Amino acid sequence: MMKKLMSVLLAGLMVAAMTACGSSPAPSSTAPAPSTPASSDAPSSQPESSSTPAETNVVMPTYPDAATVDLAKVDAEIKELAAKVKTINEGKLVLGTSADYSPYEFHILDNGVDKIVGFDISLAQAIADELGVELEIRDIPFDSILMELNMGSVDIGIAGFTPTPARLEAIDMSHLYELQSQSMLIRKEDLGKYKDYNDFGAGTSVGAQTSSIQEELAMAVTPNAAHTSIQDIPSLVTDLNGKKVDGVVMETAVAEGYAKAQPDKLAILCEIPYDSNGKGVAIKKGNQDLLNFVNAVVTKVVCNGDMAKFIEDANALADQSING
């Protein structure tokens, strides 16, 4: 009976994940509702459906506007909201992530000890610190994070999740903490072969991460190509170098890291047009106290410059760790 229930839950969440992540974040009582994100290169890391908020009656998360934020009020609100938050395990904030997505979250050896780092991890640590609890990191497959979240196995999910209407039907999502675009990574030797993503037709193969925004995007912009989905990014890059796929759709920041680490083998062909906001923290639907608290912390770290520093530090570590 339990296995049957688990199967039903997994099937439902997988459908949601294939199209998007979390429900519209409801701003906390006094936290400034972020303004519409400044035009950015575009999007984010997991597959997004083409439906608009108007069609699905969800409100898409937005990026905090530092010009309208009173950080003293946000600090006071964080303290007030922290007292209301209940976590799965007392004294801990359990994070669900997939640490194969540099510079968002990835493994490094620190004095011989395996460690998960990245700017998503720094954000999670900031949330735990503001809550006054220990951060526990659970490294799980990307396409399982939302299921674990809704089953109550983790408190929050941070893995470069892009809010989309379908995801917002299944979970809640915080204000945006980062804005990004999508690109096509190819072998450098093929730069003269392709002009852009439109050249990937019959006889070509395009890869993307399973249950990600990029998976859906790859299918949308290269409908006539064969498509390969793999759970982890390093394996996709290995397949690209091994000529098992001809291109990989991935977050621009991630693609830049691989192109920089392997300049003789890999190159970014082009950006992929993508109408999306950015990245948010995934939270179990209906956990309003935690959502309000995370919204306030995201607003703080974005507007006081901490998030920019998290990203800068993660990029520096990624430059040293990506081996392809």
C-alpha cells in the first residue's frame, strides 16, 4: 500500500518537475515585494513550460529591488518570522540539492575532505544562520528533490530551480535570488558546423539534464533532433566530448565554466531564447511560515550584496574544480 502511494506521489511530482517548480511566493507581512526583475540575459536552470502566469492563475516570483528595500525592517522581520518556523528536525535545516551543477552546487576536496560548495549552498547556509540552526545538506538526484520536499524529507530545495507555472502548482517558491540565461554548449571543433540552435535538426543529438528547464527547452528549440536526458551535468559533458551528443543545453554560467575549463575542447555556440525570471528556493506547498522567512532572507542577501559575493566566490571555486 505504501509503495503504491509512493508511486502515485512520484508520478505526480515528476510531471510537475518536467514542466516547472513551486507555487507563487506570498510575500511576508512586511517584507518588500520584489519588483519585476531587471532585464537579464534570461533564465535559469530547470525546464520551464511555455504557459504564462495569466493562463494558470499563478503569480511568478520576482527579484528584490534594492532601491525599495529597508534592510533594517527586513532584519526585524527575519527575527520575528524565525520564531514561527518549524523544521523537520529540531535544530536543523535540511537542504535538498543535486551537487553536480557548478557554480550553483558542486563537490570539492578541501584538505582531502569532500565538501559541497556553491552559491546555492551559501544561500542555504545564510538561511540556516538567520534561523539559528545547523544546515544539513542532502545530495540527491535533481529529479527527486521536489518529491522529497513534498514528502517532508527536506525542508527546502535549492538546486538552480526556475519557477514556472507548472512547478508553482506543485510547490511554493521564494523570491528570486539570481537571474540567468541558457546556452548551447558544443565541441569547439564544431563551431564552423553550426550557426545556432536552429541547425540542430534530423541526424543531430541534443542533451540536457533530466527533469530540468533545459530538457524542456532543448525539445522546444530543437524539435527535429534526437534528445538525450541524463541526471548529472558532468555525464552530459562526457557524452558531448565523446560525440554521443552534438550539443548540450545548460545554464549559461555552467556552460561558461566548462568552456573555460576545457578551452581546446568546448565552446558556447549561442544563447537560447528563453522567457523566464531566474532562480528561487523551493518550499513545500502551504508552509507559509517558512516561505515568508525565506522570502525575507532572500530579500536581505540580494539587497545587501551578500548574494553577489556568494556568486563571485562560487565562480572562483568552480574555476579550480571543473575538470570535465
